[in-house]
Amino acid sequence: MSQQKSRLGLAALALSLSLTPALASGQAPSLRSLASARGLLLGGAISGELFNADNPDEAATVNREYNAVVAENAMKMRAIANSPDPDNYLFATADAMVASAQKNGQTVRGHTLVWHDSAPAWVYEIKQKAAMRAAMTQYITTVVKHFGNRINIWDVVNEAISDGPGNPLRNNNPFTVAGPDFIALAFRTAHAANPAAKLYYNDYSVEGLNGKSDAMYTLVKELLAGGVPISGVGFQAHLDTNFSVKDSGMLANLQRFRDLGLDVQLTEVDVQMVGSGSDEEKLARQAQVYGELLSTCLAVKCSAFMMWGVSDRISWRAGGKPLVFDDEYAKKPAYGALLRVLQTAGK
């Protein structure tokens, strides 16, 4: 980033945060404008970088290109609940992100209420079923009610299915102390706290037809049969340029969940560049995968296409340059691929 951009400082940040989704006459379309016209949520994960006055490109890009945002880490349990006392829950960063989204007309996805990898130490200390059920109920109720109708989409349970043979539920998940119905408990509790919210199960490596997606299909089908208030399934889509949308059976996989009456969202999309070849070839392949992912999403009438970050520079997979904006927030070929799909798919 140039020194000139850095000198823009707080004034530029304030200007970028006040951007509206409206397009000036003759202005080139954005991902945001085209997605909004389709009724599709399209956006990505945000972090504290959104408020970095030395990097105004972050907020400017988010508010120009995204009609939806999700907190990368600020709404995870470890970020909010360092202690079991709800009077000491830490909401400041998440509240600031929600306030920014509201100011800019963006929908917020809540991520995530129950995830083994974000559980603070005090959760692991709970060994009694009744105590864990009480802790889960208190935490979910407190958080969902805190945000109220400011957040009407929640990843309720994240990554509960094992990668091991047969894909059972994880055995390293502290929430299993609550009993085999801990997932159902989480959904019922979130629904009671905000009956208007849409509630999702979210996981990775389930994009195509495979053992893990079969296990997820069985799980959500059982939840539905039990009357659990689940609205949909989130497919994370942390992928690389070797991924084949066609060969994975992704379209058929997403459609079988839709056929259950569930909504489908791609929730954490990033496609890192791998393998041999020139940078141009890798960028072209990355663009192809992004375009096919969005086309498949639209083909099953998904409601959201969310990327896990904004620019390559601050991605959690920065080494693989996985996003549609490069280190300097320039649009990559993958951006153009998404734009073309939004302009042409279904027409």
C-alpha cells in the first residue's frame, strides 16, 4: 500500500464506511449491486482491519463489493466468553462490526455459536451433563438475544462431524458432555432466543459427494425428522485450484440438501493457488473454480455466497493467494469470473 494511501487516515475510513450501495450513472457494476439484484447475499469475513485507519482500502472494498458480512473471529465463543459469567461477555468488537454493517445496509451472518475449536478453557472443565446443558443454554441465549434482530442468520453448530473413518461426530468436542442431542439442544436454544433467525449447520470438506457429506446429510435429515428448527446447511468451501466442481458431484450434493427443504449457502469460500505453471495459469484456474462455484450455488438457488476474507494479504491462507482481491485490493481474474456469472447465469 502506498504512503499516499496510508495518509488518507481516518477521513478516508469515515468516507468508506459511509458508502451506499447505490451506483452512480455510468458506474461499473460491483459484485454487490449484481448480487443484490438477484436477491443473493454475497460478501465475506471481516476482522478488526475494517477499522484500521492506515488501510482504508479494506473498508472501501467491503462496502463497495459486499452486501453481507460475517465476523471472522469476533463472534466465536473464545472471543466473547473468556469466563462463564454473561455479565463479563466481550461484545465490543462484534458490536462495532454489526454497527458498521447496519450503517452500510449489509446483512450480518452470525458465526458461530457452538464450535469445539473456539471453546474457552472453562468449557473443557465442565464434566457433568446437566452443567454442560445449562452452560450451552446460557451462552447461546445470551449471545443470540444480545444481537436480537440485528443478526437473523446464525451458524449454530460448526464442524461437529469427524474426518475419521465413517465420519462420526467428533470425539474431541467438549459439548458432547451435554449428551448425544447436544446439536439439537443448540438449535432449539437459538430458536427460542430468536424465533425469526435462520439457523445453519456449517462444515468443511462436504462440498462434493463423499463420506463426510453423506454423514452431514444423515445428521440434518435426523434433525428435521426430530422437529429441530434447522433452516439450512453451510458448505465452507475452503478449496484449492485442483478442486473440480464437476468431478466432485457438487451440484448433485447441494441439490439433495435442497430437496430436504433446506436452504444452502457457501459460507467460507477461498480457493488457494497450488501446483505448477505460471502465475497467469494459476490465476486463470482460480477464476474458473470461483466461477463454477458461484454458478453451482445459483443453480440450486442458494441464498448466500460468502468468501473468507477480503484481500490475499490478510487471508488466513495468505500463502496461497486464495481471494478475489490481491494484496493491494486490486481485482483478480476470479473477481471477473464472479462478475460474469452474476451478469449471465440463468439469463
